[in-house]
Amino acid sequence: MLPLVAVWACPMCRKRTVKRQARARAPKTRPAVVGAAPGPPRILLVDDEPDILHAFQALLATRLQADVQVAASGVGALAALERRAFDLIVADQRMPNMSGLELIAKAKARFPSLPCVLFTAYGADSLESRAHASGVSLVLSKSVPTAVFTQRIQHVLAG
């Protein structure tokens, strides 16, 4: 029970009123992004192509036992980042309305310690210098073998 702060009687009806100390509410903050909670890694996977999105989701969930949340757009990914802490973002470069680099730049502005991986079906070499300048941890081609993909994602998660 909360401690009493004041007790008084209403002068009109003589009804006693008891005021108790308000419960201290924790400020609305997110847990630290990296290593926020023990357990499986939390990965936000962003791609506008549903088939690729679900294939990579299944791959990461089975091979890394990761908790994978998907978003079909950069806007959806930013909304997911506000609702929940993640250990990693894996984003496609070419998406309508917001590219993967734009998404990562916005995510890094809000959560600078959040590791990000950019993956693309179009020449990863030309993107690398711009991506690393934006804070991307790794640029991967979608054509890499699945074993290499999961190994590199694991390496980024490990820090």
C-alpha cells in the first residue's frame, strides 16, 4: 500500500478524503538496443519483396534461432524500431519510398549503437563505401550462399 500524503474533510459534506502518494512511473524509454535482453537475437528484416522477406526470415529463425520481425518498407521498419528493441537490422537497398541506406541513416540517428546490414541484389561493391560512411556494418549480396549469409550475420551479432 502506498503511504498517505494528506487526509482532509470536505467542509460541505464532511466526507473524509485520503490522498495517497502517486506511484512513481518509469519514464517511457527503450532498453539499450544491443544486448537489451538475454535470449535469442532480435533481428528486424526489411525487404519489399514478400518471397525474399519470408525466405530470409525462415533462414535466420532456423539457423540462428533468432526472433525475426519483418517489415515490408522503411516506414514500417522505423515504426517497429520505436515499438521494440532490436539487436540488428538487415535491410534491402532497393525499396520504394525509402532506400535501405536512408532507413539505416534514420535508424542510426536514433539508435547509434544498433548494427545494420545492407543486402542487395545489385552490385554490393559500388555501395560499400557509401554504406560504411552511413554506419552500415556489412554489405551483402543476396546471391551469397545461405551458409555464408548466416555466418556473416552471426559475426555482426557477435560484435
